[in-house]
Amino acid sequence: PTFYNKYEYMIGRGYQLVDLETFYVGGKRNFIGVFRKGSGKQTIKLYRSFSSLASGWNSLGKEGYRLVDVEYYKEGTSYPTYVAVFGAGTYGHALHQNSSWGDFTSQWGSLMDKGYHLVDFEKFKTPSGTTKYLGIYKKASGSYAFWHNTSWGFFNNKRVQHRNQGLNLVDYERFQ
């Protein structure tokens, strides 16, 4: 069965996809998803460029959807794919893709000052070799943190520190 078949099965049993990852094992693309009990409309879309993702984000946003997760991958050398998970929502939202870490963190800081929380982050290389940083933001209140570390031990210590402050880890990205 395909991942989409499993997705349909889980949706039919009252679950929502909240995180999606894709990776290769033995030369074959695999997908893994985290589902949480919940209801409401949801859809998965494939886009072949950031501009088509942004267009879908705009049009689905007008229909009461919000982007909750996105994964980027490429097939071969020049076939980029964004897999986007949209769920029901009417809250303020933002989507940005930047070409430098400095631009990304500047955009994150600006949106944080306006009450937006980063809910998903992706770092990837395009087929041309350019590094990109993509963020999905949700207008929300309360405390939250975005943290980047260079070692597992340092990351885990920070995770425990945040947990002790009442913050829960909601997304994790590994990249090289």
C-alpha cells in the first residue's frame, strides 16, 4: 500500500496527519507520518516549485485551510517536489522561503515580533545546489522557542530545559 492509502485509512478513522517526513532506504523513497486524533478537513498536495506552493497556500487559505507541514525532496537531478499538508484553520498564517540563514532568522524575528510562531521548518538544497530555508508560521499567543544546535547532547539539554519551562517539542529537523 502507498502512503496515501494509509493516509486515507487514518483520516477515515478520525486521525489527522500532523507531520510528514520522506527519505530514501535501499534506493527507494519512503514516507512516514505522525497522526493525531482529530477532525476537520485536511488535504495533501504536491507542488513542483515554491511559486506553485505559494499559489496553493493562497487559494487553499481562502477556502479555510492552513499549511501545517511541508516536505521538500527531489527526484533525480532536476525534479523538485514540495509535499504539503493542509488542515482546517482560520488563524493568521505566513509562508516564507529564504536563500540565506541570515535572511531566514531575520524574517523569523520580524514575524515573531508580530505574534507568529514558527510551526514547521525545512532546510534543503535545490537541484541547482542552492541552499533554501522554508518556514510555516501561525498567528498564536503564548511562549515558544526555535533552537538550532550543533550536537545532539547540546540539543537534548536545551529540549529538557524548555520542557521544564512548559514548552513541548513539536518539530525536529536534521540536515547536513
